Amino acid sequence: MIRSLWVEAVITPPLNWADGRPLAPCTPFELDRPITFGPRDSDADIHWPAPHRLVLTPGPAGVFFEDSRDREWKKKPLIKPGAPWTADVTLLVLSTPRDSAGWPSAIRRPPGPWSDDTLQVIADQLHELGLSVGQRFSTRDDSADLSWLPIRHAKITWRRGVVNTLQCAAERELGRALGHLAVCMPMRELMLSCREWIQPVSILEALISTGGLPCLEKLVFDVRQPELWAPSALRELSGFGEAFPRLNTFEVKTSHPPGIVIG
């Protein structure tokens, strides 16, 4: 029997439903029939900037993903609930919308730093809303880490089940994702390696637009040309102080030799 499943986009370019409604990150949508991602002005259910199509089909044990570029697939990959699928977008398959990895708009983000008592209060609030992510604010289940922070090849330290420090390569739209993910709200340190085409200013603007990180104390960008990104100038971005009220260390540097592509 094929049951209804849910999917949410996490690390994603701007998405819109065919009728023009935006689909924000960490907003679960029901998959009770095949759903197609496709180019703007196409007949797809969800429009994105990419030129190809992606079809999501619910199955008895998960979601089948079919990318129009991959003609050689003999079998569509099946992604089970709790697991991510990543290509041009990172999608999470959910059993129910209560399994969303996002921070709920119904709960105010308290000012940082967040003590263990604060984390427990937040856990209780999330549980009262019936949200599974509340358990992460009490204890950690390392087998489920990718359900709540679907970033591979990252160096992470955890406090309970939420992020304490994160070091990873900066992807497109990563800033917007970090500003939505519930387990990232208590983060104290963030270190991002930027490829040439990913700029610190775009990451910061995306984080600011999503409300920032209330507990962040240290932010470091590793870039090819740090002289182009003076921290003093970046601090002048509108909303910077409100988005990172606890930030006391902000660096832009390079730690890789010329000719080496980081990330």
C-alpha cells in the first residue's frame, strides 16, 4: 500500500508553486501523488531556477526520485523517511509534517546565550507543539543527525542534540538554510570555507534575512582573497547586529595555498 508522505526543501534556491506561491525552506508539503520540480514557466508543480526536471513519487516505503538528466538509471533511488536527497536542492523525506527540521514560527527565539535550562524550556515548547525536533534539545541520537542537519562532510560538535560548532564548505543557499534549521539556533561557532563563486556577503545576507543566529559567538570565513571582504565593512550590512547579537569574534582569512579549491 502506498501511503502519503511529506517532503521539505532545506538547502534550496528560491522555489514557487505553479500558482506563484513561494515554498520557503523547511516547509513540509504532502506527497500523495507524483510532484514535479521544473523550470520557470513550465507545467511543473514546483518551479525552480534549474533547466531540468525532478520527479518525486511516493512509494510504499519512501519516495522515488527521478532526475531527467540521469537517463542511465535502471531503478529510481528510494529515499526513506528521515533521510535527505541532495543534488541541486537538499530535500528531506518525512513521515509527517511534525518531523520537520525547521524552527517553528510559533516559538520566539530567546536572546543568547542559551543555557541548558533554556534548551530544556525550548524542548518542552517544541514537544507541546508535537514537533519531533524537540527531542534534540534534550538528548542526541547520532543515527538521526542528517535528519536535522543534512550537511555531509562537515565537522560538528554537539551539545545535547543541537549544534555547538559547525565547520563546512559553504554551499549556495547555505546561509538561508542555517537560519531555518532548528538545531542550528544554539550554535556558538561557525566556520565556512568559500569557493570562489560563493561570497561571504551572500551568506551573511541570507542569514540576516532569516533572523540570524542568536547564540553565535564566533564566525570565520575562509576565502581565496580575504582582502576583498573586510569584517568591518561586512558588519555594516543592514541588520547585522540584530542577527548576531552575541558575536565577538569575526574573521575573514585564507588557510589554503594558491591554486587549491577548498570545499
